[in-house]
Amino acid sequence: MATAAKKAASTSATDTAKPKAATKPKAPAKVTAKAAAKAAASIICDADLLKMPEVDYMNEAQLAYFKAKLVMMRDEILDNARETGEHLKENEVFADPNDRATVEEENMLEQRVRDRERKLLKKITTALARIEDGSYGYCLETGDPIGVPRLLARPTAELSIEAQEKHERLEKLYAD
């Protein structure tokens, strides 16, 4: 009986001394696009981008910043579209025709805004693709750098200021 107790004690002692079998490491928590975008955007700010020398144009930090900014814009537009869809599904019955007309006018205005955002969403998608292929930040016409200040003001810009002005002059000339 004493040997059985000794054996049990030695077994439990060796069990605690032995390292446990390696457990599968936990997968990192899924990071949402918004959280990743905010984290990347917090690394660098607009002022830091403007202070960078021109030789560092479109370096990793700048590309990460603009990618984060574009992803945040895209997510915001998609959230707005989802909310608008839910809002438009609501069927309210109005006793007063003026109330109904007001709501319909508000819905039309909201749909116009979403249409503009839909067009912006296409530009954001194109800009994100350009970041991936390495052409982001350079004019599609001339190949010259667009410039950080212009990209900060309009992250979806595809043309340099000069090329954009030329396009606008031509549009004005042929629009008349």
C-alpha cells in the first residue's frame, strides 16, 4: 500500500515537473479595417508628411498613411450607404400630405448624396489599387509627382495640379 502511495506521489510530482504539451497559440484578435486604419494613421500625421523631404516621396510611411486614410473613407461611405438603405426601408404612413412630401424630399436628397459617395467609392477603390501597384501619388498623364499637399486635400487625386487645370480648361472650352 505504501509503494502505491509513493508511486502516485512520484507520478503527480513528475506530472507537474513535465512541461505540458504545447498548446496551439491563440490566433490574434481579428482587427477591423477601421482599427487598422486608425492605427496606421496615428503613426504619422499631416504635419509629419509635409515635413518629409522630397526624396522620400511615397515611401512606406506615406503609402501606409494614405492607404489608412482611404480605407477609413471607404468604410465610412459603406456605413452611410447601409444606414441609408435601412432608413429608406422604413415605411411611415403620414396623415398629412405635407409631411409625406417633406420626407420624400429628404429621401431624394439623401439618395443624391449617396450617389456622389458611390462615385467617390469608385475613385477610392482605384486609388487603393494604385497604392498596391506602386503608381499612387504620380500623375496619370505626366508621371510627375502629384505632391503630398494635394494628396492630403484629395487622397483620390490622379492628376497633378497642372494636368488637372489643363483638363478643366479643355472642359470649359468644349462645354460652351
